[in-house]
Amino acid sequence: MDTKTLFSGMALAFGAYASFSVSDAFSKLLAGQLDPFEVAFSGGIFGFLILPFIRRPGESYLDIVRPQEWGMWLLRAGCVFAATAASVEAFMLLPMPEAFSLMFLMPLFVTILSVVLLKEKVTFWAWLAVVLGFVGVLIVLRPGFRALHWGHLCALIAAIANAGSVIAYRLADKERTRLSLFGSSLIGPLLGNGILMGWHAQWPATITAWIYLFGYGFLAALGQLMMMMATARAPANRVALPQYSQMVWGVALSYLVFRQPLDSWTFVGIIVLMSSGILNWVRQRIRYERMAMKERMARRKARKADKAGKAGQLAS
């Protein structure tokens, strides 16, 4: 895997997490207006608008439900359903930075699963980054000093489910069509949330609610698309780490949109969380620069050897 491909995967991951953050803000704006499962279901409907941008020439829209590997398709569908339902509930009940801090346990789960299931090599620095991130979560939540409730559990479920989704994308290396790979991210939430919203469903009462639903659904689907593309270009444990950029979005949106200030300990925890992401990013940048330097040196040696070979042939 070359350096350019790795960096493009990381860049796509940053874009995906930015899209997820703004999508989550739209879901929080709907708190008290609609049932969380209905929000997740309605958002999935709007997610279908992104399918024309995914479909390649010659592909059929029926490929959404015609995967090569049903096991991985169902795993992704279940993970994305659990993640959407749990995250909507968490953001409705918790301040955005607090919900994000628990969801930032996702890189830890991805790192563990990538070692166990994908046999990927994880460096000491990557482990140090996720452990530091876990410490930051503990500082923000301060278990034992603060009461934890249903919203915190939902955020934790979302972190585990998102980790499973990242791993499932990496395992789906035999899927031939992007529609099939992406389809589970739409069908899973639609079926699961459609069943759970049950008798609580109601028609959105205002144009504003419809706008929020559209923003939530379209941006969530866009984030899933970019995440799918990112995991095809970079190892799963690398794709998970840019999630820390969501905290910047969370803090900014929480303060500017929802007027929720941070206490001192929460701010300290966020600094620790951000430090873990910066630590790993700097380490990876140094590592990839070294890889690029080695590749350039190898190409130079190959060119010199080729010229020497041609000169030898002319001399003979």
C-alpha cells in the first residue's frame, strides 16, 4: 500500500467524521419533536438520495440487496442500525462533547478487533494513542463522581457498533459493486428503526423538522460513503483514529448552536482526547514520510540499474 493511497484514506476518514458530526447536530435539534427511532428511520430514507453518486455504469440498483457475502452484509446492516439508533438517542440526551467522548472509545475497539480478526499490525504508538484516548474519556465522564444514565449507555453501544461497521467494511473485500457494499448501511437502519419506532411514529409538524431530518439523513449517508471509501484505502486502525476530529466539531456546535458551556474537567478530558489523536497523527506522518523516502530511493536505484544495464548492452 503506497503513501498516497494511505493519506487519501485518512483524508476521506476526516471528511466522513465531519459529515457525521453535523448530522448528529441535526438529530439533536430534533430532540422532543420526534421519536429517536423515527428520526433514524426518516434519515435513512433521505440517505437514498446519494445512491446515484455511488452507482457505476452497468450496475443495477438491485445490487443493494444482492451482495456476494450475505454474512458480511448482514453484519454491516446490524452494526449501522445499532449505531444510528443508539447515537440519535445519545445526542438527544447528552451534550455533544460528552456523547462524543464515549463514542471515542471506537478506535480502541477497532484496534482490538483489527488485531484479532484482520491480523493487522498495530504499533506501540497506536496502542498508546487509544489508551490515552480512554483516559480522556474517563476524565470527561468521571465515573463514581457523576451519575451515568441511559444516554451514556447508548453512546457506548454506538461506539461498539461503529467499530464493528469499520471492521465489516474491511472484511468485505469480495464485494464487486459499491451499491452492494453501501446498501447494508441503508437497509439495516431502515428495517431496524422502522420496526422499533412502532406506534410512536408521527408526521413531522413543521418545515424546520423536515429540513433537520434531511440534513441528518443525507449527511449520515455521505459519511458512510466516505467511510466506505476510506476503509478501502487504509487499514482499519488508521481509519478509526481521525474520529478525534469530531470533538472539535462537537465543542464548536455545542457552544455555537446549543449554548452548552464546558466545565473545567470536561475541557481537560477533551485536551487529553485530542492529544491522543495528535500523537498518533504525528507518528503516522513521520512513518509515512520515511516510507515515501524509501520508495523514492528504491526508484532511483532501479533507474540507475536500468541505465547501467543499457550502457552495458551498448558497450558489448
